[in-house]
Amino acid sequence: MPLWHDVADALRHAITTGKYLPGSKIPTEDELQEQYGCSRTTIRRAVAQLTEEGLLRPVRRGGTHVREHPARERLTLDTNVWRDELGYYFSSVTQTLRALQPPTVTEGPCPPDLVALLGLQAGAPVVIRDRVMGNPDTGQAVQLATSYLPADLAAGTILAEADTGPGGIYDRMEAADLGWGRLEWAGAISARAATPEETRLLGLAPGVPVLCVTRTTTATAGPGAGRVVEVNVTRRDSSRFEVGYPIARQE
């Protein structure tokens, strides 16, 4: 094993056992070199590894600190879809979120991991609607939401416009605009590595993955009847949020 693995293990142990407390500054590179009897390159590789793991964070002109882990906010699973004056929403914890900027609407190839969900061929075009959601008072981004719609159904319609009017895309789908009938939804939860853009928009620490909720929308009438007409993928900071669910005793 490379020496930096040993140094990383030792620093990791010091952090997890409380020798270096959350928010505290770890020794300087010179001090760590002397402590472990190794090169500066070895120290930097070990520190980089622990930064990727989310245990350390660099502070500009302030050295390297042990990363603090505040209590996560709980997202309780909700199997209902609700409605208010703005349209449909899928959890009480998201009802107060608002778009912090106008949505970005583009067209591109369907992401490979969504091809099967949308029933498309690899490389098939989709309309992509990106939104940054957050607290309208503070302007802090909390959630990134991206909708993928088959281009053969959505391109050239109001679904490809930035402003889709009251109730958003779901009201347009269900109303006379498109006439796709009563919509049906299903959801799944997963996690993955964050992209550089997600890291920037959500202010993620290095190495922190995103918590993903993937929701499919199925039409029941019109040209989209029986088809998944949208896949919506929302991403949150997994170090700030966790998914909760009730556990019922079965007698």
C-alpha cells in the first residue's frame, strides 16, 4: 500500500476518535511531515483523500479544517400528490420552495440511465427543463429539478416554452392544451456522485453525493396515452438531507 494510505488512515482515526474535533484546524503540512516522517506530496495526497471523503475541508488562507456535520433535515416519504393555488406538489417539505431563476429549456439526447424509463432508443432527443429551487427569502438553492420529456411529444408545444402558465407543465398536460388525461406518478430514490455543476449550484463540499428522487409521469389519454411522458429528477445535498419513512407494526 502507498504510504499516503497509512497517513490517511491515521488522520481518519484521529478525526473519528475526536482528537481533531469538527470545525477545528488540523496540523500544518510541515507539522504532519514531521509527525509521520514523509514527504509533502504524501501528506497532500492523504489530505486530498479525506477531503474527497467529506471529512476535511480546505479554508482559503486558513489551512485545512475538520468538516462539521450538522443534523440532517428529514424528507419524509409521501405517497400522495397534493395541490395548492400554484399547482401540484409532491411533499409538504417542497411546497414552500420556489424557482430562484427562470427555467432553462433545451433539447438534447436522452441521458442513458433514463432511456428505459422513457421507452426511448439510445440518443433519442428529449426536451430538458432545468430549474433551481430554493428559499425565496434567502435565495439559497436547496434543490435542483430537471424534467426530461420525449421530443416527439413535447417539442414545438408549450412544454418547450420557459413559461408554461398557471399550474406548470402538469396542468398543460391534463388540460385542453394537450389533453393527455389524468396523470399518474411513481417515484424512486437513489444517490450518485455530484457533477461539477451540481456541486457549484448546491454549494456541496468535495466528495458529497447528491440525493436523487426520480419521478415518472404517465399520461392516460391522447397521443401519450400509456406512455411515460416525463421523468423528473430532483437532487439535494445528501449531507444536509435524509429520507425518512414511517414504520407500522403489522399485527
